[in-house]
Amino acid sequence: MNVIGILFRIAGSLGLFLYGMKVMSDGIQQTAGTRMRQVLGFMTGNRFTAVTTGFAVTAIIQSSSATTVMVVSFVNAGLLTLTQAIGVIMGANIGTTVTAWVVSLVGFSLKISSLALPAVGIGFVMCIAKWKRQDLGGVILGFGLLFLGLDFLTKSMPDLGASPEFLARIASVSNMGFLSTLIGAGIGLLMTLIIHSSSAATAIMLTMAHSGLITYEIAAAMILGANIGTTIDAALASIGTKPAARQAALVHVLFNVIGTIWALILFHPLLALVNVVTPGTVETDITNHLAMLHTMFNVVNALLFFPFVKPFAALVSFLIKDNTAAGYRPLGPYRLEYSSGVIQDSPMLNMARAEKEVRDMAGIVSSMYARISGSLNLFRETENKETLVNDLVEELKEKEAYADEMREALTQFLIECTRRSPGQQAERNISHLLRIIADLEDMTDACYGISLLLERSVKKDLIFKGEEMDALPPYAGLVEEFLTFVREHLGHPLTNEHTLYAKTLEQQIDKSRNHLRKLGRKRIEAGEKVKTELLFIDLVRRIEGVGDYCYSISEALSHMR
């Protein structure tokens, strides 16, 4: 027997299978487009919607590892709470069983080559043709490559079933009682650690069982062990992250480890239940029984944990302390790294994370502008104007520098998303997001510039008169209303009604700007200090600039889908 040749054929078949899975996953994500974004919106709901989200996303991207890596990064970014993350992880474990059913029902029930090769040909033609459904071509091409790899994998398995010596070894391992179950679980764990994909590892186990290389009991134990091995990616992704992200990774590890332990303890009763609910016998439909085991284990495990989500979250929070004050985000060095599973990637999930960061950036702009509005209201009342403007300039300078870091990191992050082929509509959305990020950063520059003008007003003794100070707060309030409107609608396409409202606000701001400019000019003509009035007009122009950026962002939002 040429052992090396067999190993190379198995490795090549597995590589083709994994590549087909990736191509199909990318195609599904691109085809899903807006629907995928709507599914992601469920993440912030209750625990029911969190489980649904985890299931749906994993079923789409065909990798629970990729989903849980995203969950860790989302928790790290503040997009998900720990309680919500637990629900998503539960759903992800259920969603990963879809691959086993596809492989079992299609891969071994039909003649794979009769489906795979035509799918590769049709899918390839659809991918290179310039038409609207290129993404669907990727799905079909990936489907064909996946099952072609599975076909090669099945044919690459050595025919050892007729070997008395091999059958004796299998029987000896299978007859070791609970130890044989542990050995099988250990093999499944190691296989998944090496491949970094429980879906691919499960497909290999189904193929081995179908070929008679392993018994039903050993294959079942290997599938249970794979549930522990799949936690490695989330654990690796949590290294160097905030405590909340490490808590989410620990949730995945504990959830799968505890679940596997009870399943191994109740191994034979669990198999008996699977045999009862699955049509056919183990001898004739072994792959269906294994797929049912995979699904039943994850569903039952989720149901057992579901009532105890909050106590489970409390336990994890106790094991990994998070001393960061709720809602506080220190303005230190800003970092944002693209996250993905080792086997599967998900630009759509990363885009959702980027949108969360953009909303945070808008929050910084809002806080800066609110500080300016508050200072304008206090400017005439306070006696110690110098302290007021010094504190304002110092605070806004720090936030402006932080916004600069955010713009650079977010721009690199979104460019990385475009390199992962997210789809035409997603690329257009990324283009609009880049424009929004640039406008937000320019708004922080404008806010900081306004604080410098107020500082100059105090230091040069160019204090505005009562009439001008009475007119400024209402004018600044219009811009603040526009900024609030933009912040509330980030991440959501604007309706025609919203677009009209944005246009109305822009016109009101322009009208107020013209009125204030005339006021400044009249005071110059009346003999007031020219430098003071020019400074006032410059301040009016800077505030209006913030409104212009708001309108630019609203235009970008109106084109997003």
C-alpha cells in the first residue's frame, strides 16, 4: 500500500473541499447582501433573537469558528454584550450542523460526480459572465468544488474493510468501553485543532464512517470531540483583547466542553435516542445517524444552557474580572484589526463591526460639539472665561487626535474588507462609509477649530457683544439638531422623508448663517471693532461647516443599502 500517496490524495481532496466551502460561503454572503445585514441587526435583541442570529449567520458562512471569532471581536468593540454573545454562540453551534446534513443527504445519497462537475462548469461561466447574478455563480461553483472534493475524499479512503487485521484492530478499539469513547473524542478534538474547522472535520468523519474505516460509536465520539476543538479559534482571537472579549471566548470554551462532558457520560443513551428518531438503521444510513447526533447534541446542549444564560454570564464574569466602568471608553491608542476564521472569512460581519465603530466616531463628534454648545451658553455668564476656553481646547484637542487615529484605522479596515470580495453593493456601501468617516473626522477638526477661535477671542480680548451672543446659541442648536439626526440614522439607509428633512435643516442653517453674517457686517459699519466682528463671522462659518458635513453624510446614507 502506498501510504504516502493515499495521504497526499486525502490532503488534496480535503483542500478542494475546504476551498469549495469558502467559495460557496463567499457567494452566499454576496448574494445575501442586505438580508445578511438585517440578520446581523438581530444581534442586539433578546436571547431568542441572539440564538437565531448565531444559527442563521453560521448556516450562511458555513463555519461556527468564523462566527465565534466575530462574536469575540464584536464584544471587544462593544457591539455585543456578554449575554447576547452567549445566545449567538449557542446558535452558532446549532448552525454548524447544517454542513453535516448537506454532506449526508446530498454527498452520500446521490452520485456526487453527476452533480459536482456540471455545477463547477455552470458556476464558472456565471462567475466570469458580466451580469447581475455573478454572486449566484460563486455559490454554484463552490457547491460543485465542495462535493467534488468530497467525492475525491471518498475515493481516496483505502479499502481496508476487507482486511481481517484492520477489522480486528477496529474491533479491539471499539470494545474498550468508555476508554474507546474517550479515544475517539480525543482524535476528533486533535483533527479539528489541525484543520481549524469542525464542519470540515465532521465531513471527514462522515466519509470515514461511510467507507467503513471507523465504527459508528468511534465516529460519534469523534464528532463530540470536534466540538471542543472548534473553540481554538475564538480562544486565539481573544488574546490581547479587553476582558469582555476574553469572557466571550471563555463562554465558547466552557459551553462546548461542559456539553461534551455530559454527552460522553450519557454517550450510549444519547446514541440510543438518535437511533430512535432517525429513520433507517445505522448499517444502511450511518451518515444520517451521525448528522442527527451532531444536531441533537447541539440543540439539547443549547436548551440545557438557555434558562441559565444570566447565571452563566455571571460565572464567566467572576472568572475573568472586568474592572472597566460600564460605558467608559478611555481615549488611548486606537486599534482596529480585521478578524476572520482560519478557514472561513466574513467581510459582511466585519462591515457590521466597522459600522459600529463609525457610530462611536459620530458619538465623539457629538460630545465635542455638545461641549462647544455648552461653552457658548456659559461664555457670557462666567467671569473666568480663560479657564473655560482652556479646558475646552484641551479636551477637544485630545478627542480630535483620537478621531484622527480612528479615521486611519477604519480606512485600513474597510479597504481590507474590499480585498475579501464582499460583493458589488457592499463595495459601494464601503465607499460611502469611507466618505462618512472622512466627514466625521473633518467635523472634529472643525470643532477643535471653533474652540481655538473662542480661545483667541478671550486671549485677544475680542469678546462678542450681547446681541451676537444671543443669536449664536439658537444657530448652534440647529447644527446640533442636524448632528443628532445624522448620528441616529448611521447604519440605516435614509428614506425620501428623511432626505427631505435633512435638506430642510441645511436650508435653515444657511439662512441663519446669512443673517448672522449680515449682523456682523452691520456692526462693522456701525464702528465696532473690526477684529472682533471678523472673528465672529469666522466662528459662524466654522459652525456652518459642521452642518455642511452633516448634509454630506446624509447624502451618503441616502445611497446606502
